[in-house]
Amino acid sequence: DLDYAERLARLLGADLKPQVVHAVDRVDLKIMPGEVVGLVGESGCGKSTLGRMLAGIMPQTEGEILWKGRDRRKLDRRDARTARLTAQMIFQDPMSSLNPRKRVIDIIGEAPVAHGIIPRRERDAYVAGLMERVGLDPAYKERFPHQFSGGQRQRIGIARALAVKPQFIVCDESVAALDVSIQAQILNLFMELRRELGLTYLFISHDIGVVKHISDRVAIMYLGRIVESASAEAFFSQPNHPYTVALLQEIPTIANRRRIFSPIKGEIPSPLHPPSGCHFHPRCPHAFDRCRREAPTLREIAPGHISACHLNDEKAHPPQKTTALS
Ligand code: SF4
Ligand code: MG
């Protein structure tokens, strides 16, 4: 279940990491405690890679990921372990992330015992409590993953993540494979858990409809770069970046929501050889000369609202007649 970019990189024997990290490290993606940040982008834009780095299951090669204000690579062993446990990831397809040979009791109960979060003798009661909390009947704790429906399997994945008492959960397309009615149930469960446990989420999705439903803040990624981030309110009422505007014009309806998300005209360029300047320029209806030459940087255009587009400079400093523009 790899991203397009990762598959492509492997086929070509290329090392994608420096590129993705290069993209990620020009970004200040701050995620505040208790916040739900929606991370949106087309397939292969690097959002899963960024999510994995933030969850600590894939190393970054450059830049810093701060954990409580400290560089995660410089933590001592104990803090590194805590940082790893406090960030958990929930994937799209629980079938491939749950061991088919293990019973639910072991899938959920293994990590908290191994990490000394609970004593061995309390395991069964602890797992039963978690199963109830995520809407599963504890009577099924001896069953195997294939004996559950897709939605129930996702609940098992959630219980497994909760078992190590995380503070931060990265959901990577966690409801994308589910029917719409089940999607709503799982999203509601995420939001209940957030309220009860004070969880923080990075919610990665290609589906703006889903993200709109749950996010406090939205960040948009295009070919490995965050191009805009704002409160959900500002994002949907005053989108700034031309890519965002194009995405919002194409919010899929419920009926066609499952189709592959690539609404904007023009091919998605290869992430291995991104276009010069602004990566979006070949598809941007507003592209001008500077866009091909120079990458725009993220700038605050309103409090808490950042966007990377040269048009914002043009608005702030309209080109002067005396300035020679080539
Ligand atoms: Fe379009 Fe230029 Fe803005 Fe990029 S910098 S989004 S190409 S106008
Ligand atoms: Mg992905």
C-alpha cells in the first residue's frame, strides 16, 4: 500500500527521501495539542511520507521534527521511547496492518504489556475495556481479524493504537476504504476519543469532504510541499492558493466521492522531477514568468493563514513601471 511516489522511486531504484524531506523541511507544520489538522493532497504528493515521519515510523534525513519543543533525534532513550509511543498511526487498510494469525486479544494487548504500560495480569480486562470503548463486543476477543467486517477491523486498529496511551494519532486515509455510512461512524468515534482523551490528530486524506467534517485546521500539500495552511473556517471561506481554489471547486459529491482524486486539469508531474519554480505552475491558470523561475515561499497572508504563491507578493507590491521585468 505504498504511495505512487514511493512505488515509482523503488522501481527506479531512486532514493526519494532527500527530495521529500527537502520539501517537508521548508515547512513549519505546527500541530498544537488537542488540534485536528487535515492534510490534503493528491496521490503521491508526499502526505503519507510526512505522516510517517511525524508518527516516528520513518526517519527524516534532514530538518527537525520537534517533540514538545525538542529535536526528536536528540532525545535520550527513555524520552525517545515515550515519543514513539505517544504518536500512533492508523492506516487505510486494517487487514494489511493487523496480523492475520493473531487473535484480537493479542493484537490489542501485546504492546501495552511489552512496554510496561499495564501488568500482564491486567491484560484481559484492559483489552475488554478498549474493545468496548471503540464499539466492539469484548466477547469476540478470541477471534481473528478475518472474522470481522472492514469497519470492525478499523475499530480493532484504533483500539490497538489507543492501548499504548497515545497523545497524537496520524490517520492515513483511515476511512477511505469504508462505505460512507461506516465512514461517518468511524469519524464520530475519532471525535469522541478526541474529546474524552484530549487526542491530537493529523488527518491525512484526499477527500476534502471528510477533512471539512472534522478539522480545526487544514494544510494542503502539492508535490511534497505545503502550499497553504489555515483554520478550517478561513480555508473554506477565503482560500488563497490557486491549487486550493481548484480543489475546492471540485469537492466531490457523495455519489462520486470514491473515485480517484485528480480533479485538476493537467497531469500530476513526477515527484522525482518536479517542475521548476512553483511546482504547480504547469497546471496553474494564473502562472506568470516568475512562477517558472522561482519557488514561492510560505508567507503569512492573514493571522494563522499561510500560503505560498507569488500572486500574494504582486498584491502587496504591485510591479512598478520603473522596474524592468524580463
Ligand atoms: Fe500559480 Fe504562480 Fe501562484 Fe504558483 S506561484 S500558484 S504558478 S500564480
Ligand atoms: Mg498515501
